[in-house]
Amino acid sequence: MSVPRWRDACANAQTPPGETRKTRGKTGATGGPHIAQSRRMTALVKLEGVAVYGSDPVFQKVQKCFSDALGVDVEDVTLGSKIIDDLGAESLDFLDIAYRLEQTFKIKLPRGEIKAKSQEGLTAADWEVEGVLTQRALDKLAEAMPEVDRAEITLGLRAKDIPRLFTVATFYSMVVKLLAEKPAAA
């Protein structure tokens, strides 16, 4: 399924000059468009075919999981928030986030799925050379992560830096997909 980019619907969102965000209880750098996007988004956003508004109960629960795991304000958790660069997550935080999402939604998040999708049909040499992803690997990664701006998936990207591309939308889309696949309660 082709997934429309949420950024297309919110391309004009801007953070007011001088506005800052909190990261782990500290005032951080001036927020980017993703901060204002959550506060002022009126455009309909579609991700995995599901309409997303600020009042979407699934998205609200995802926000809460990120907020609780990372100690950030709920309003700072937007679809476009990069988990590492914007929300200050570290590698162990990914496990906490996954655990909270799994407990909240009674699902099992697949580990390593995005990397595996980017490696499908490629040999090790076709996927990376000296830790740097090949063009074929980048194309597959872009397919596996449609919520990420293609401009960020460029030559020179190292395999170890794939987690830096993860956004809240990455996890949100996984949750929505898994909930849709979940058998209905009898």
C-alpha cells in the first residue's frame, strides 16, 4: 500500500520564532516544524490509510507511551518527531518505548523489521560497503520507511545510523498495522 507522506499535508507548519521545546525536562533547541505541526495541524493526515487527527485515540496513546518513556511533554511528541534527534532517546529507550506500546495495545512489535525489509533480495555486499548503505539498500529503506523524508535517506548513510531516521510516525504506523491485523475479540 502506498502511504501518503504526512509532511505533504503539513508543509507550511512553522514554529514561532524563539519557541523552544523541552527534552527530558530541560529546555532544548528551538523547535522545528514538527512542534508547531502538532499544535496547529488542521489538515487531514493519512498514514497506512487511517485518518490521524490530534484527537485520534490511537495516536494519543502512542504520544503518552513516548512521553512516559522519554520524559518529554506530550505535545512535543508529534508524528514527525525524530525519536533520537528531537525527543532525546537513547538505544535502551527504544526497548522501553516498544514495551509500553506492546502493553498498551496488546500487540507484539517486530524487532529489526525495517532493516530486514531494506535487505530483502540483496546480498551483504549489495546492502552495504564498509558500513555505508548502497543505493539499492537506500531505495529499499525508503520503501520500508515511507514516513521519512526521502532527502534524509541519501548516499553516505551508515547502517548504524538507521535508528536516527525513526520518527513517532514509524511506530504509529506499525501500531496501526498490527491493530488492523489483530483478530477481533469474540
